[in-house]
Amino acid sequence: MEVFVVGGSSLSLPTTLISVHNYSSSSTPPLSPSLFPIKNNNNNNRRGRLPSAWTKTESPKLASKGGAFLSPSRRAAIIELQEASDLASSLSRLEGTIQAQDLNIVLRHFGELRRWKNVIQLFDWMQKHGKVNVASYSSFIKYMGKSLNPMKALEVYNGIQDDSIRRNVSVCNSILGCMIKNGKFESSIKLFDQMKKDGLTPDVVTYSTLLSGCIKVKDGFTKATRLIRELESNGLEMDSVIYGTLLAICASHKLCEEAEMYFQKMKDRGCSPNLFHYSSLLNAYSVDGNQMKADELIEDMKSAGLLPNKVILTTLLKVYVRGGLFEKSRKLLAELQALGHAEDEMPYCLLMDGLAKEGHISEAKAIFDEMKAKGVKSDGYSYSIMISAYCRSELLEEAKQLAKDYEDNYDKYDLVMLNTLLRAYCNTGEMENVMEMLKKMDKLAISPDWNTFHILVKYFCKEKYYQLAYRTVEDMHNKGHPLDEELCSSLILQLAHVGESLKAFSVYNMLRYSKRNLSNSLHERMLKILVSAKHLKEAYLVMKDNAELISGSSLEKFMMSFMKLGNINMINDVVKAFHSSGRRVGMEVFRLAVTRYVSLPEKKELLLHLLQWMSGQGYILDSTSRNSLLKNSRMFGQHLIAEAISKQFAASKNLRIQGTKR
């Protein structure tokens, strides 16, 4: 499935092309779709069929290892299990008849029908009764990946006691594929490394599986090149499937030159490109709308005897749109219509989105109206494009009306559509509709993404619902979404304005955790807010970590406030932290500190420690502070005070002499 960005949200282009470069979880790749003929003269196109589930209407002529067909009793047992209303009871009754390979057929039958509970129930029974083999583990793990249950798959894999099964390449490929399918690429790489240590000999399918995970991850191309180097060092050869995956990786990471390099290398090695390869390279050309190279590629494809299909032409349309060639785009859309390839909304959406982002709102709306008039099948993405376009152009009433039209005519919601509708209602201050969208999201068990949270925080701030905005930011942070500095900075100021300085400080800390490099002004702003609200302990934490980024005047104001009102037990720490930032502590700060200590004789140890530290750093008290200490020296020990003051003078004199010598 290829992803386009529409109105700030993901728009998926369904295509059967992608199946060409995905092997099955076993070591045998699935049969490539007949739509995409593969011309290959070097046997790199290894093709085989996935074991298909069969029902009683199909003849179960599945050969055993010895080549004999299934006996009538085993065939009947398989059919009974497939149709059993009480699987546990049937398994118990057939335990003596059924064999592991028969149970594997039933397991695959349940898997192909997406009967995940039956898959788990059957496999657990197979394990308990010792009726499992390599194919059992490989199939079960594959189906757990399809059912989005990687934890169960990992639990089963980690529980394998037989080392020969645990390092079997088919089983290993299945668990790696399961994890990658569920977005756990980094974990799959760590597991792969451990598998190799345990004795796995990876094959081409292993590397193809891992490479497919590089398409959507950060630095995916770099990770892919490492895997390719390892593949080649192991004496394995890249085939058309591997090349197809590499082209998809290059396209997804906007690496046009690298895609061209792999495409040419594939041809040089005798692998004839198929439609998937051409489509992936076209995708790379769409990054910068390189129409000239795209047209040349289409001619090259035709000369190779391949005719452009729906996906190729739609991808070419994307190239034209990205290049701003709207007239050519309209002609190509008309060609798609004439060929019967514009029955769904995707080609219309590509052109609408391009026009809208260039500010041609009326032309985009004309395409939208044309699509509706022709009764083109829509999943709502066309509405998403137009609503987002209206919002960007601040045509808020039009956006709201179109959002309501969608709700009146469609009952299909996904995260993209919900976010689009949410944005439209937030922009027009429709609180009731906003809450209705959130209820729909909850009812449909659709998890909010970064866009959802950002839309809500911005809306709550605009409407002065600062407590709601704070809770939304908190929830956003807890779910691991990065926070937007500009939006959070605004919320911090607004929370402080309504007397919620500690919550403002909480947002500041969440922002620091979420984003490493913040603007210098934010630290100073936070310090001022906390000092003004007399939250001096929290202000100290800001100063200690960011003193070099805060102006001297703001720091001095903080120091004076802390000496007067801060926790007396922290005075020495505050002074030392200020000094460690490379600034000299002023006499007035020490005077206020001494005044605080003199008023509380029980803090004698803290006072003496401060005086000793001052001596080591070349600081001396002013005359007012010295006189105050000498006057109250009985409370602290006359000898100790006199000695401390004397050491200060001596240390200060030595520092001056050393400075003169330099």
C-alpha cells in the first residue's frame, strides 16, 4: 500500500503491486500476481504457491511426505475439524487419528478465514499433545502477525525448546516477518542478531523480510545497505524481489539517484524489471515531479513489452501533479477514465490535492464536483482533501458545511477522516460537534495520533479552555507523541496568566523531555513565571540547568528572591549552582543569605559551610555582613566566626596576588 500525504494526513493508495516483493513467511515465495509478468532469465524469480486452505467442496488431494494421498479417514477428520462447532470436543475424539500435517491444514484453513481464536485454540492443543512441526510454528506465527498479535507470536517462538526448530529458517523468517508487519523493526533486527548467534543460516527470504521493514523507518536506506552488504558477504545473490524492495525503500526516502542506480544494476545483472519495479522508480521521480524522466521510463517500459496498467498510470499522474503540470494531469485523468481506471477516487484525489495545495481551490472543487456527479466510489478521502483545503484557506464555513455533508452521507470513519472533521469543527468553534467526533473515535476504538492532539490543544487554547488543553498535552506526552514548542509555549503563558504556574511548569518539563533543543527564551520565560509566582524551588531547577542561556538580570532577580523567600536549606546549593554557571555571586546575595542564617541560629552548620566555601572561591563578605556576624558570634561560636572571616581575607589576598603575577 503506497502512502500519499493529503491535507497533512496520510492517504493510502491500494495496490496489488506490493505483493510482488513480499515473500510468504516460509522459505518459498508466493506466486506473483498474473497482472505483473516477470521476465527473468537467471532463475532469480523463485515462484511457488502458498498452501491454500480447502473446504469440503474441494478435493483434499494433499500429498504426504511419502507421496501418498491422504487416507479417507484422515480426510474426513480434517473436514470435521474445519466444520466443528465444538473444536475442543472434536480434537479430543480425533486425537488418535489426526496427525501434525493434517492439523496444519486445519490451522491454515482457520488462518485464511481470519478465525484467530480458532487458530490459537488449535495451536495450543497441538503443542500440548506434541503434534507440532516446523510448518506448524511457521504458519501459526505468520497468522499471529496478520492478526496483529506479535506478543503471542513471540511468546510461542521464545517457548520453542527444540533448537533445530528454533533456528529453522522458515520459523525464523515467520517471526521476523510478524514483527516487521507490526511495526517492530528495531526489535526484529535485535532478534535477527541473536538468531545468528544461535546458529541461524539466513536465506534470501530472511533478508527480503528485513528489507521490507526499512521502507517506513528512519534511516531506512542506511539500514537497508547494511543488510545488502551482509547478504552479499554470505554468498547470497540479490534477485528481482530484493531489487523491488530496494526501489521501494529509495522511493519512500526520496532517493531518486539511488533508485536509478539499483534499477540499472538490476538490468545489468540480467533481472528484467516488472511493473512493480517501474512503479517504484516512478514513485521516486514523483518526489520532485520529474516529468521528463517519468515519460522516458514509460517509453522504456513499453519497449520492454509491458503495458502501463492502472497503478502505473496513477503513479504517473502523481508525477505530473507534483511537477505542477496540471494540464497534462487533466489529460491523463481523462485517459484513466476512458480506460475504466478511474472508478475509485484516488486519481481524482491526487489532482484535487495538487490543485488545492497550489491555491487553486475553485479548480479543486470542480474536480470534486465532477467526481460526485459521475458517482465515483469514495472512501471519504476526497472530502478530507477539500475540507483541509478550505481550512488552510480560512474558508471555515465551507469546511464546516462539507464536514456536515460527509456525516450526512457517509457512515465510514477512520483516523484521517475523523481528524479532518475535527479540524473543521474546531476551526469554527463547534464544541458540540468536536465532542461528537471524540465520542465516535472512542466508540470505534480509534487511537488518536499527533494530529488529533495538536488540533485539540490548539482549539482548547483558542477557546480559553486551558485546563482541557493542559490535560490534552499531558495525555499526548504520556502516549509518547512529541510536543510542539510554539503551541506549548503559548499554553505555558496562558496557564501562568490564570494562576496555574505549576501546571505551566509541568508543560515546560514535558516539552523539555519531548524535545531536546528548546529556544533560549523559553527557559527565561519559565524562570520569570516561577519567580513571579514565588515557586522558587521549581525556579531553582530551571536556573540550575539553563543558567548560561538566561540573561543576567533575570538570574539576579531570581537570586535575590530566593535569598529572601526561598528554602533556607537550599541557599548554599543555589549559590553554588549560580557560581558554577560562570557568573560571580554579588555581595548583596551573600548579605541576604547571612541575614537569613543569623535569624536562625540552628542553621549554624549551613552558615559555616557557606563561609568556608566563599573562602575557597575568593569571595569575602561586605562590612555590613561581617559586623552582623561578629555581633551575633556568640550564637555561632566566636572563635569559629573569627576564623572563617580571617580565612576569607587570606584567601582573597592570595587570589589577588596570583592574579597580579599572571
